Amino acid sequence: MTERAQGRVGSTVAPDSVRAKVAIITGASSGIGKATALALAGQGYDLALAGRNLAALEEVGRAIIERGRQTLVVPTDVTDREQVQRLVDQTLARWGRGDVLVASAGIYVRGPFTSLTPAEFERSLATNFYGALYAVQAVLPAMLSQHEGHIVLVSSMDGKKGLVLDAPYVAAKFALAGVGEVLRQELHRTGVFVTTVFPARVDTPMIADLQVPVLSAKVSPEVVAKAIARGIQRRQPEVIVPFRARLLWYVNTLSPRLGDWVARKLRLEGRYDH
């Protein structure tokens, strides 16, 4: 394995008098992860980039270097706990700290509940839940030791209101949201903050072929990345994006029956043309 594949694509060196903060991002090769990496680089962060697509990660790494920041590329399958630990270990070896974790790696598993198998739920949970859990458990000791850090868990509006056909994805995203609730409370006054992000439909390769109603139009990854960066700055416990997604959450909180009706009426589950 080449040095690059082991984790280094290149760097520029920040002045010693200005220590940049370091962010670790999973799922950084595309979508929300990529957009968030570029957004944080623009705010002066150095980035450790994780994902399965080495070529795509290196492309993101070059874009970060062009912004004058350091970067570390670590090909990582987040379903493998040892690979996730290696990602964190290499980050700490390179910079000596980890200030932000953005757990955004994800896959979309869906289908009618009656035709789903346990294996499909397990596949969704392996990436969407355990992939984030492994990253949190790997980086949290360092954050607690430095008395400073911020964990960002990228859930989904499916983690607030489940939609038909999305049961495997919903199971993982609800689980992730629940862990975020607990972490936020347990880490109170430790210097480590937790933000759980609930995006609605996002224009990423994961759902590129999914057609959605106008009222649930896909937002760009850059919109979500901007909300994540703002959530970190403001230490927000939860971020729902876009704002219109809050309406369904409010309705469902007041009346789950009404929430179900709205989801059915608007066909929020979307459809595939093929």
C-alpha cells in the first residue's frame, strides 16, 4: 500500500503561533461529508478525510490544500471498527488532537417491510449506526483528555418521522438520534459538545434516482454543510435542515395520526422511475 493510500495526500503548514483545529469527517468522498469538509476548511480547520473511495477522497484533499489547509486521507470502511480506530490514531499521530468529528457516512436501504430481511436491517445499521458509533468511541477519549471537542452525528429527518419503505434506514437513524440525546447529556460540562443533524432529502449520489414531491425538494449538500458549520459554532444540540422540514416534525409531534396523513398525502417517500 502506498504512503498516500495509508493516509497522506499532502499538506501546507499553518504558522506555529496559530494552531488550527482538526476535524475528522467520515463519508468525506461525496455528498454531505465532502461539502462539510470544504466548508470547515474554509473556516481554517485541518481535515482528516475518511471514505471508501480513495480517488474521490484525494480529490477532496487537493481542494482542501488549495484552500491553504492541511489534510490527511485515510481510506476507511466505517463498518470495520479496526479501520475506524486506525483513522483516529493516524489523525492523533499527525496533529496530536481531534477537535471535531462529523459522522456522515451513510447508505440508503429501503423496501416494503414485508419483503425485507434481517440482513438488510443489519446492513443499514452497520454503516448508518455502528459506523458512527465506532468513530465516536474512538475519538471521545482524546476529546475528554483535552477537555474540548465537538461530535456531529448526521442523522436524517427519517430519524424524526419514519416514512414508508424506509424501515432499515429509519431504524438506524432513530438509533443514532437516541445515542445523540444520551451523549449530549452525559458529556455536559466536559467541554465536549454534541450536535445531531436531521437533514431532509439531500441531493447526493445516495438518492440520485429518487424522485420526490416539490414540497420535499432535495436541498444541496452545501446547504446542509453550512448548517453543520453553524451548528458547531453555536453549539446547537440539534439542527433540522431545511427549515420547512420542521413543519412535518411539529405536525407529527402534535398528532402522529396527522403526521401519517401528511406523509401519505404528499407521498413523501418518493418514487423511482425505473
